[in-house]
Amino acid sequence: MNKRNLKSLLAIALISASAFAQDLESAKKAIQDEQYDKAKAILKSLVESKPTDGKNYYYLGDVLLLEEEVESAKAYFEKGIAVKNKGFLSFIGLGQIALDENNVTLAKENFDKALKSIRKKDYDEQLLVASAYLNSANKQPKEAVAIAKAVIDADYTNATAYNVLGKAYLAEDNFNEAFSAFRNAISYDDSLLDAKLQLAIITKRGRGFADAIKACEEILAVNPKYAPALREIADSYYLWSTRDSKNKESHISKANEYFQKYITASDNSVEARVKYADFLLVTGDYTKLEKLSSELSKEAGISNKINRYLGYAAYHNSNYTVAVQGLENYLSKAKKTIGRDHLYLGLSYLNTANDSNGSYAKGIDQLKKAIKVEPAVAEDFHSIGLDWSKKGKIKEAIDIFSIAAEIKDQPNYVYDNYYAAYCYYLLGRDDESGNNESVLNQSDKYFDIAIKADPKLAEAYFFKARANRLLKGDEAYKRMYDAYNGYINTLTAESTLNKAENKDRVVEAYTSIATYHANKGENSDAITFFNKVLELEPQNEFAKNTIKALQK
């Protein structure tokens, strides 16, 4: 080969290497700017064109981890470790996955494999291990501190090391040390926007929302498309809205505006839209959330929580069929669920139920699962049960109240039992078939539970009495008598017996008590209580006539 050809080949090689280096840096820049789709496209191209460079596999896997595409990330890391050139970097990714799964031993084994292969002066690669300790769902900040400090000891001007150290301290809520580390990072590299952003985050966490926003605006003056700064402004406005009720709507509007800018700056990335979905959920904008979640649910490898969001939003928008689909998809993949997942699915099933589709039974089953998974969610059942009863869906209301009524340690325990009882009473009262005995007995049972839990609940005594009036037999008659007495005694103890709003019920109670005594042949007691009726209603013909009959 002549010298001219050799020079030409060398030139081509140098140009290719330069382009490759630029492409990798472009991918890193895209990751920094949270343009994950762009970063993935670049890195996938690099994996294909330069399959022997392990850096590409690592960074691609790392982006996939950021988007919670764990299996895809793992696949690239496993391919990466087989590559001779920097393949060991993929052990960092495998270590983070193990740490996410709380397998600390395996995580350390993988991190140690990477660290043993990294050269002493390759500080940036050592800091990747520290960052993995911090990026995991199960953070290990002490390990990250140790690595970052070791790098600083070897290279005290390493701005990235101070930045990682600051993040590690931040993970420990050690704000003073974190602040100092970020300031050091900026002093050694004023262009390190992430360190400036972290200072803004510290300010935000200290509720200095206006100052945090100002700090992020200064970052944007340097790089107007720096997506993380736009996201932090949006988040600061949202958090400000939770502390400033007077200007809440204005802050929410500003947060919305900056989320839109954030999404644009991130090239409409899936991750940015997912974060916007998080915001729409916490602010209760279910119309926008359903639309966005529906779009995101079609994205490959999307986080399963989007199915949850779709279900929640559709439930609140009364799109119950969509809610069932979203929540069933979520539950089929979820490793852990919360009570609200089952609550909304259960209610969505109830709202789509008819006589033949089996949805009602599925709904009740999900409601029972809701309080089994998270007993505290039983508190939410009360208002839901009231809504159903107001709509005239008494049977459904009973099922909702009675499920929640099983949980004693919740604030609505007494009234869930009371309303279950009252709804049973309504069913029994309005049942003209003559087969209402079992329903009325259920009413009596739940009233007893409510009374036991709160002996001062006057209305429980009153309607327990009415329920037993509708039953046949001496036992029911005696329960009626005792309940009316309980009602009178409770009002007396509370000094509310003579309140005008109680008059009709008190008259009813006295009349029934008097009649009970009369039927037992206890004429003196009967007359006493009929006279109490006449004190309240002097023209009460039944009381006057019965007294005359008893005095003969």
C-alpha cells in the first residue's frame, strides 16, 4: 500500500473516531437534557455501528433504566459485559438492577467487578458506580460518599466528584454538606449546570420556592433548553401551590405552563410526559390525565403506573369500562398494590354491572381486597356509600357500608355500621312481599354494633326500634321497646329531649312505650307515658282515648 493511500485511510479513521466520540457525547448531552428518546436513538445506532465498544451498551442500558425498561436494560448490560473494550461498565448497570431488587450482596459483587477493572485515574468511570448507588430505588448514599471522596482525594479539582458527593449528602438529608459540595463543584466548573440545579432543589426543599425558581431561571439564561431546570420550575410552582392557598390556581397554572415547556425541551420524551402525568394526578386534572395516559399506554415499554393513572382518571371521569381495562392491566403486572387500586376497580365494575355480566360480584370482590390490602382506605367508603344511597341504589350502598364496617380502626366505623343498618331498614320497610324478616334482622344487627360503639347515638336506637316494629314475635317487640327507651334515655342524657326537631320522634317513642306497657297489662306505666305524649301533643286522640280505656 503506498503512502498516499495509507494517509487517506488514517484520515478516514480519525474522522470516524471523531464522529463517534461526538455522537457519544451527544448522547450524554441528550441524557443530561432528559431527551431520552434522542439519546436512545443515538446509542442504539452506536451499538450497531461500534458493537465492540462497551460504553455504548452501558449508556443505552442506563437510559432504559431511567425509563424503567428494566428487562431491556438488563439485556443490553448482559451483552455489554461480553465486550472487551470497556465491557466491564455494564457491571455497574447490573449492580443497580440488583440493588433495585434489594439484593445488596449481588449489587456489591457487580459494582466491585466494575471497580476492579476501572483504571485508577479513570475518575469519571468510578463516579458512575457512585451514581448507580444513588440512582437505585434502594439508595446507598454512604457507598457513594466513599467513592466520591476517594476521587476528590486523588483529584481535588474534580467538579463531577463534588457534584456526586453533594447528591449523596442530599440523599442523606444532610443539606449543609450537600450545599458545600455543590458550591465546590461550581467553583471548579462554572458550566456544571446540574450542580447549580441541585442548589435550586435544596432551596425548593427548604420551601424557598421563589428563590428556587429564580435560580432555575438563571440556569435557563445560560441554556434556555435545559429541560431539568424547566421541570424544577414546574415542580416548585406546584409545591408552592400547596402552601399558598390564596394563589393556588395561579401557581398551578404556572406549573402547567412550565411542564409544557419541559416536554418541548425534552423533545416530547416519554419520560417528560410521564412526569407531567404525575403532576396531573396530584392536581386532580383527570380529563387531561385520561387523554395523556391513553396516549402513553400505547408506548412500548411504558411504566405500568400509566395503566394505573388511566384507570384512576377514567374512574373519576365516569368512563368505567376504560377504568376497568386500565386497572386490570395495571394489577396484572403490579408487584405491589394499594387499596385505592382495588377500590376504583371495584367501583368501576359495580358501575358497569348488569344482570348477566358478572361485574357486580367482581366489584364486591375488589372492594374487599381494597381494605385487605390497605385497611385505612375503608375511610373512603363512607362518602361513596352515601352517594349510592342518595341515588336510590340501596343494595349497593349496603354492600359498600358493610365492607367498611368490618374495619374498627377507621373514623367512620360507627356510621358505616349505622348506615348499613339504616339501608337494611329501608329495604325491609319498602318490601311488600312479606319476606323481609332476614333483611330487618340484618338491620337490627348493624344497629346493635353502632350502638355498642357509640351508646350516645340516639338515631340508632330510634331506627332500631322502627325496624323491630316491622318484625313479628315477642322478641322483636321487646327489642323495639328497649330501643325506644334507649332513644329517650339518650336524648335525656344529652339534654335534647325537649328540642323542637325531636318532638315527632319523641311522641312516637312515648306512644310505642306506652302501648307496650298497655299490652302487658301494666296500665299505670302505660298511662304515665301516654300523659307524656299529651304534654307534647294535647290533642292526640289516640293517647286520650287509650288512657280513658285503661282507667275503666
